[in-house]
Amino acid sequence: MTGLEPYEVYALRYATMQKRSSRDSFMFDEHETNWPIDYFVFAVVGKKRTWVVDTGFDKPMAEKRGRTFLECPGDLLKRLGIAHDRVEDVILTHLHYDHCGNHPLFPKARFHLQDKEMEFATGRCMCHKVMRIAFEVEDVTNMVRRVFDGRVAFHQGEEELAPGISVHHMPGHTMGIQCVRVWTRRGWLVLAADVAHFYRNMEEAKPFPIVWNVPEMLESHKRLYKLASDPACVIPGHDPEVLKRYPAAKPGLDGIAVRLDADPIG
Ligand SMILES: [Zn+2]
């Protein structure tokens, strides 16, 4: 036993895309490419503190990028009883556009980020179009502004943020991506975010095509499992299966938000 207070953990789907192009099919068979992809933000709720993991994008960004916007992440959090404008801690797994927009929704938040992710998003890698394809310059410059506002907590490697919640550098998809490990009633749960987009990425060691370093990504897949109490306790970042495998967060939120610290369905 750890003696830790378990957190509640929720996944909230704010956007989706039903058809994916073949450029998303790196190392997958051609006939496997038409997978839907879901976009989530996550909430980690303790007795004293609430953590939001990733902040998603807004409706104009969905239109710009051809995604189907379902509901504002701030409104989704409110439906769970979380006042987004009072949240004090936001963990950004990385700085891709689908994970770090919507800054105005979190005016009181401190943003937790890996040193290496800021280096990646503001340094020489961004000279290459293929490396910056999933970044938006406004998101990155907003994060630089947050640094100058004194509202960014930088982390290097593995750090405990509070008892029962820690971040872990998991390079591969980007240079500085991090996952979040949380103590729950299921044991150690790992929010992989885009360390592994789909269950199949980690189960079959097939990298997602947007990648900074393939071998590092494959190693990070393995490290996700080591951090979790059980392989089923690793939650990928974009898999529509997540909404199917867990019960609704509360009545009325079927197909919208699920509770990840509950036992999987079936
Ligand atoms: Zn993503």
C-alpha cells in the first residue's frame, strides 16, 4: 500500500475526426488508415487539488485544421463541476496545437511543461516544416508570454508534483513530451497523451507518423507500461476506444466524458 489518497481521473472528448488521411499511416497497412481519432482533455481530481491535463483547441482552430469540434473544453469541465477559470494547475503534455490552446479559459493556472518541449518548440527543429506541422506559432508565443508572466513551472525528466501525481519525460512524438502518472483506486494510472495515440501504437510497437525520433518513441511506449500498475492502466491520447472502455463520468455524459479510475466495462 502506498498510503496515498487516490485521485479521480476523467477523460473529456472535445473534438473528433472521422476520416484520417494516408499521411497518418506511417508503418500501418494501407487498409488500416481510415481510423477515427478523438481529441481529449483530462481532469485529475483530488480532495484538495484539481489538475487539468492539456487544454485542447477552440472552434476556429478546429475549422482551420478540418476537425469536428464537439464542445468547448471549458464547458466540458464545468459539466464535471470543475470551474476552469479557478483551476490553478494545468499540465501540458506537449505543445502541439491540439493540447495547448484555450489559454484564456485558465487565467489563474500555472502551466507545467518539460524544459525540452520549450526548447523543441522555439529552437532549430522548428526550421523544418515537417517538425512544426502540428505546432501553431500563436500557441508557442502564448507559452513564452506565460513564462514572462511567471506562470510556467518547468520540469526536467521525472518530477513529483504532489503526492500521487508526477510527470515523466517520454520523448519520441516530440522532443519534450511528458506523460502523467496518477495514484487511483485502480493503482497507478498513466495518462500517456501522445506518447501513444492509440492502444495499437504501444501494443504492436507501431509508431504514430508525427514523430521527432522513432527509436525514442518505441522506448517510451515500453516505459509507459513500467509506470502503470497494469497494462490496462495506460490511457492513450487519441483512441476512440477510451470512451467505449470506461463508464460515463456521470449520468448524461455518455459518449462525452468517462471516468478512468473506474473499472473498465466488460
Ligand atoms: Zn495530439
